[in-house]
Amino acid sequence: MKFEVKKVGPIEDVHLEFGDKVVIVGPNSSGKTILSSLFYFVISPFGPPFSSLPPLSGEVNFDENKVEINIQKIVEDNKERIIKVLKSNLEKIVDPSVFGDNSEISTDKYTLKLGSNEIEVKQDSFSLEITKDKDNISLFISKDITIHVKGNITEIKSMFISVLVERFFSTEWYPSVYLSAERMALPSLLPLINFSVFSPNPIKPLKSLILDPLRWVYSGEFDVLGHKVVISRDLTNQLRFDVFKDNKNIGTAVSSGVYQYSLVKAFSNHPSIKGLIIEEPEINLHSDAQIKVGKEIAKFNKKLFITTHSVWIPVVLGYLLREKVKIYEIVKGVAEERKVYENGLLENLETILPIENETIEEMLNGNFEESSNATNNSE
């Protein structure tokens, strides 16, 4: 799919084009979290956890096996309502202060111009196949949605138009789970999180998508870097997270690296999830564990959108997946594609390897302390 972001926070122009798997490399504060959050949004901007569209006006055409709309005209005629919901949903997960007059988000299907409140749709018509039940009361649009048709024809058409517009904006990545960098704290904070989530007045986290995994967590046992991790629910439906080593429950005596990767591993096996948006799968992992994690992730039968600081994650995934993965590096706000050669080796990562080599050279030449002092003085 195509995914493009312009003039949002530190991002100047990021144009990504990929299939099922993409890795984004970049330094701190380069916009990786903004990028992954925006991608989560475009996967299904009107689907849970976002608000759906209100009834929309327009024409809808039915026949025996298909329902169809002129998507460009529908969006244009209902532009204010659609953009209002889009912007409201977007601001639930991204701080609105990062958007400016020239901010844009684009996919294969549309371009959303946030500063000018404009939306450009890139195709004329949109249709979905339907089947009717024997009494012609319900229309089955897909495996996961059934519309029960009741009321007058105007109400039915209005309802169908909203559903079709929402389906047009959705992608084949839906549903996906967002695994933020803060996931490493979820297992250890589960008692507090359970209290917050199940309380009458739940607390909103500073980063909205931190708790996204809780919408999808399911019970199971997972082998995680030599540990057995058990996720379960107690009699009150609250989550439990237990880690075993050599058949012994080791309680809190477990590394934070195992904690954070446990959630990644769990969702790699989730039967309903199509895609994983993973921030920094290497968090708190030694290089040898990062390599092992890279090997495992390459085998995940899921769509993958990964952001990372690590050199090993893109190197290992590039070598094992070759043409099946796209790798980009954010350099001064712009995404630059890094080539994976036929032998599986990855093109030089500008924000990592040259800096490491320069530091080693400064140490060998006895200039490292001088360069550190110069950096401190410049700050």
C-alpha cells in the first residue's frame, strides 16, 4: 500500500510504498511514533476504537449481488461531516499541536489536507458484494458485518452510504494492534491498569494507544526467549500475566526485555489480528536477543509495521525476507528507502553506522573527549 505524510511534527515528507511488511529506522525525535500512530489511524479511521460516521446523504444503487456508490460525490457532498469525524478521531491518538497549515496524510485511496479541511478521493465509484438471507431482511456485506434492513427506503440508503464510506476508507490491515514502546510496563502494572480500566471513571493515559493491546489480549501460553509466559483472566475477568523459568513462577524476577517482547509474541499468534504495529521490538534486549527476535519476527504470519533504533532488526529482517520487506530510514524528516541486495545484505543506515564508526575513530585517535566537550558546549 501507499502511505504518505507531509509536514506533521518533525516529518517533512515521508512516502512509503510496501506490501505486508515495512521497517522504519530513525533516531530519537525523528517522528517514528507520529508515523506509526498515523498509520494505525489510516488502517480504519472510522473503526474501533474510533467514532463511526453519522448518517450521510446521497444516492446508493442496489442490485441482486452488489451495492454501489459514487464515492467522490458522496464524500464531496458530506465533506464537512466526514472531515469533522476524521479530525476528531485523529486527535484521539495524535497531539493536534503537530499539525500545521500544510499537513497532509495520503493513502492509495485519498489525501486528507488537515490545514485546509479538504479531502481528495482518488477513485470514482466504490462497491461491495452482498448476499441476502432467505427473507430479504438482512444483507451480508462481508464475514464480519451484517446489516438488518428495516424502516423506509430513505433510512436504509442513508445507513448503507455511511457503511460504504467507512468501508472505502478501511484497509486490508484491519484489524491491527498497536504495540507501543511503553508495553514493557503493562505486565508489571496490570493490577493498577485493571483498577483504572474497570473503575467507574477510567483514567486516560498520556499516550492514547498504550492500552490498545488490552482490547485484544487473549489467554494463552507463549515461549518467549527461554521463558514460558502465561496470559489469563481471573474470575473477575481481570488480566493475569505470569512468567515461568524451568517450570517455576519467577514473579517479578524477569527482565523487562522479556516482558515487552511477550506481548509482541502473544499477538503474533492472535487469530483475529491481521497486522502488528510494533514500536522498537528491541527494547531492553541484548544484541544476541535482538538477533533472535529478528529471526522470530521474520516468521510471523502477520502484516508488520515496525519502527526501530536497532541496526539488527532491519539487518536480520532484510536478510531473511529480502524482497518481502521494505526498509526506510528517516533522515532529517524525509524517508529514504534502503536497498536490500540480492545476497540479503542491507544498504548502509545513515543514522546509525557512520555515527558508530566516527565515534570509534575518535576514540582510536584520542579525540573522543574533545568532541564530547564540543557537543556539550554547543548545547
